[in-house]
Amino acid sequence: GESHAWTPDVVATLQHAVRGNSQERYREFAEMVNETAVRMNTIRGLFKIKKAGEIGRTPVSIDEVEPAVDIVKRFSTGAMSFGSISREAHTTLAIAMNRIGGKSNTGEGGEESDRYMPLPDGSQNPERSAIKQVASGRFGVTTEYLVNADMLQIKVAQGAKPGEGGQLPGHKVDATVAKTRHSTPGVGLISPPPHHDIYSIEDLAQLIYDLKNVNPTSDISVKLVSEVGVGTVAAGVAKARADHITVAGFDGGTGASPLTSLKHAGSPWEIGLAETQQTLVLNGLRSRIALQVDGGLKTGRDVIIGALLGADEFGFATAPVIAAGCIMMRKCHLNTCPVGVATQDPVLRKRFKGTPEHVINYFFFVAEEVREILASLGFTRFDEIIGMVELLEKDEMIAHWKSKGLDFSKIFHKVEAPKEATYWTQRQKHPIDDILDRKLIEKSQAALENKEPVVFEVPIKNVDRSVGAMLSGALAKRWRHKGLKDDTIHVTLRGTAG
């Protein structure tokens, strides 16, 4: 039969590991996954991590290595939308990531507003997704949605289906999904392949600026896809003042992606990540950008290879969903998922048995494997290995006749830029400290705090951009989507806007 990375045995072993909280069963799972990577000749399956002695280091005790509670903060769950998966599955991932200090991602379908309402005691809602995605269809994107995020992610493309927009079949768009996405129940939803307001790096810079104005406390992420030339795009994204870049590979992919795309489109993340790292370091941009990789990550070995190629953070989607109960029936688009993960059918949703603890167990297993590898290499901190591509080499022991002719020198190339860090060390600078909106918010305090009408006039110049965006964000933060009555804030602007 056809070879799959997620065989029934691999799925069952992972689920036994997380449900029984067994590190031993997880090791069996990791061994199976890593063996499959070699057998299927994936790029990272052809890599070998050098031993400590080969790089002039001595292994250290695992007790000296950075604790797992810090390593899991580098993990995020993938951008699976509410609608493609059930509320139960979506909230399970969010609760798990909030507990361990990682981040969950809404995907491109918005988020029900009750999930980001603070609890009665004022604390953060455990079901709130930290990353809110802004995709080409803009489904569910409101000002209230944007201000309730720690990170706003502009999805330029998706690893499993680059060049295609997301699709949600009409039979999965029930009343709740339609309300969340501001659409019509029963009508299929298709995101266009491009963002129709982004046709250049300048356009992207403007959207980043707009989002940063609406939510000044959030980081702005841009999701790109691994391809030849992605490094140049990433350099442009960094210059456009994004805080974070995700490079997605073709290994992963939602079950709702077209089969032709899953099988034939995209590129391995190892190629795109290496190029992105090299280009950013060469251009003196790496230190101000957090670099994330996602696409088929499963084990601690995958994480280590991602780090050596330059990643600070790591996105997982399929693996945590399997930990939460997915059995890879590969019919996510049909709304008939028998375990209540990828369905909106109320009867099937009752079958969902996943818990946040299962997902948390999985991420801690991965983190412990990462710690074991770090200790064996003689490193105590994760940051120390980011970008240390010299620790990788081609595994000459692999006997496949085709592997003999492969040349990984471009992936293993180490850029010499002594003044530039190889990992994220500083915050990106955003020019929003003394913009016109700060003055508008100051003059609108009576309305924002007490709903009292305010009327005022201010001059405006052509360097004032996105005027009103930050004020709208402050308003949505305070009064939610309902907002204030018309004409509560009445501003007259004299001059010419940018």
C-alpha cells in the first residue's frame, strides 16, 4: 500500500503515550517516526546530528539543561480554523497552550467572542487563542477580535497548499460558524489565493502598521511558505517591521487541503528555513525577527534540526490534534469525523474525548526529548544551538542509491556575519509612539471611560497614516463589538491625510 508518515501504529502509540502519561511509550513513538523519516528519505531523515566529541564539546548532565517548562513556551499549535475543526477540539488546544505558556492559533475562521471575554474575577479566559490569524478572506476579523490577541498573524500562504486559498465546504458552515465568520449558514467559504490589499512589500508594511495601530501590544507575524526565494521575501517582511516570521513546509497540512496539493505542491521546510536564516543573517535582520518553522513536526529530533537550521519557535498541528483524539480518517472535509475533531455535527462532536492534559503531555514529552539531545551535545540552553548548522551533516550510512548523489551544502552553509546574532535577541521598532491617534485617544477619554459625548478638532498632515485605527482598537477593547452610540466621539480633522 501507500506509505504514510502517520500509520495506525504511530497514531496508536502516541495516543497511548499521552493518555497514560508514559515517556517510555513516547520514546517508542519517536523511534518509529524517526525510522520512517529515514525509510521515506525525507530531507531531515537524511541528516545526522554530530556527536559532542566531533564538535569539541563534552556531554552534560540533563539536570543542567534548561527546564522543559521553558522549552514548551517556544511551541505553538497550528492555524486550524474553527469550522474546519469543532469547538471542542479548538478549545482543547487553546486551554492546553495557555496552561503551558505556549500559543494556540485561531486559524482563518475567527473566534467566538465568548472565548476571549475575561472571567468574572478579571483573569484571562483559558479558551482564548493567543494568535489571531488574518487571512485573505478576512473571515471573522473584527476590531474586537484583533485587540484580543498576543500575536496577529498575516497568512500569506499555507504550507500544504501554497498558492491556494482555504476552503470550508457549505455543509460544515452551521449557524455558529457562520455567525463567527460573518457569513451565511450552508454556503461554502473560499479564501482568495492572494490578499487583495497586498501586491508589494510596501502594501504588506501598511497592513502590519494598521494591525500594530489597532493592537499596539501584540506582535505581528507573517506566515510564508518554504520555496526557493523565500529568503528574499522574508528579508522584505523584516524590513516591513514584522516581529515574527513563520516558514511553513509541505509535510503537514490540514485534512481539508485538496489531495493533489497535499501530494504534489509545496517544498520541505528544511530548504526554506535554511534560506531564510542565511538571508536574514546576511542582511543584518535576524536579531530583530523571531523565526518559527512548522509543517509535519513530530518529535524532539525534528525540533533540534529546526533549531540548528535557524528556528526560534516551532508550530505543531497534526501531532497535538492526534494527541487530542484524531485517528487520521482523512475525511475532514466531509463533516463525518467519527471522533468529533473535524466536524460540526452535534452528534459526532459528543464523541470527542480529548483533554488539554493529553496535549500538554505530548508537548512535555517533546521538550524532554529536546533536553536529552541538548545534554548529549553538551549544551545547557536552547538559544545556544539556534543557527548552529555546523552540527548537521549528511548521514552517509543511508544505503539508498539515490541518496549518494545528494548535495546539502547550500542547506548546511554557515553565513559569516560576526556582528549579527543567529537568533532573536531584540524587539522590532514600530513608529507608533507619538502618532496622531495618541492625541485622539487622550481627547476621547471621557467617551472611552464614561460614554460621555466628546467633540473636538485637530490638524492632520499627510504623514498621519491609519488615523483612527488605534482609537478604534481602544474603543473595542473597552466596549467590545457593540461600541458606543453614533456621534459619541465627533472629530473634525483639518488638513490632508496620508
